[in-house]
Amino acid sequence: MGKISQPILFFAAGLMLMMSATSRGDQKHPELDPLFDALKQESDLVRIAELQNQIWALWYELPADQQHLQATFDEGMRALSLAMPQTAIEHFTQVIKAAPEFAEAWNRRATTFFMIGDLESSMADIQKTLLLEPRHFGALSGLSMIFENSGDLSRAVAADRLMLELMPHHSQVQERIVGLEQQLYGLGI
């Protein structure tokens, strides 16, 4: 995996602080707020996954006035699932250029960059995703993984704690935080 520059790390740390004070993003679908409210209350992992899938389904849809880009986004998703990263990046970039406020294109391109080891590009796209949708648990998870892979366990924990604010009863996120803190502080498992 590639290294991340210090300015990117500092920007990400500032972004994480800003996000903790933000209650909602620019994603306007009326079903999102109730789904996030339910996610905050749920403790059953199956039900959490169902709620997340409902949120993802809404995030995957481009707004009505940009539906002509949906096929391009879907082709990017298909390329990503077929491990064709360059093709996926090209499709997501086309969508980003035409609809820069569509957070999921940024997030999916970030995922693709992460897969090919370009952590700096992945981090930049995660930052944009989180500016557009601060509640994006997928981007927060990616942010944590990048920090973990770059050896910055304290920031990985901070990203996971932001995710835990969205779903405070998610036992796997809680366990991940404990594991990262054990590594960070050199505690035995």
C-alpha cells in the first residue's frame, strides 16, 4: 500500500472533527433521516445490515435530473465487482465530472483507489464523500482502514468512533475499536 502525505492526514483529522459537529449531509432523500434514526437505535446485526442496505440503495440512485448518468455509474459498479479497477475509475470519474455532488461516485472511486493501493487518492475521494454526506458509514470505514494501513491507529479509532455515533449499538464496530486500541496501547488480547 502507498504512503499518505502529511497534509492529507492533517486534512482528514480536521475533517473528522468537523464531521462530529455535523448532523446531516447534503443527501436529500426524505427516507434517509428515518433510516439513520432507526440505525442509531438498532442493536441486532441483521437488522443493522438491512438498514444499511436500504441506505445504500438510496445512495446508489442519482437524482431525477441526473438519471442519464445512472448507467455510467452502474457500469462502474459492475467493473468494480469484476476487479477491473481502471474501468471502474473511468466510469466513476465520468459521473463525478457531470455530477460532482453525487457522494456515492466519490465513495466508489475511493474504494477502487484503495483496492489498487493508491491511498492518497482514496483519502482525497473519501474526504469529498464525507463533505457531501457526513453520515457515510462506508466512507468512515474506508477512512479507518486507510489510517490502520498507514499505521495511524489513533486516527483509525477516531474514524470508527464517528461510525459508532451513527450506529452506537453495532457490536462489530465496538469490537474493532477495542482491537485497534489494544494494538495502539500494546495490550494483550
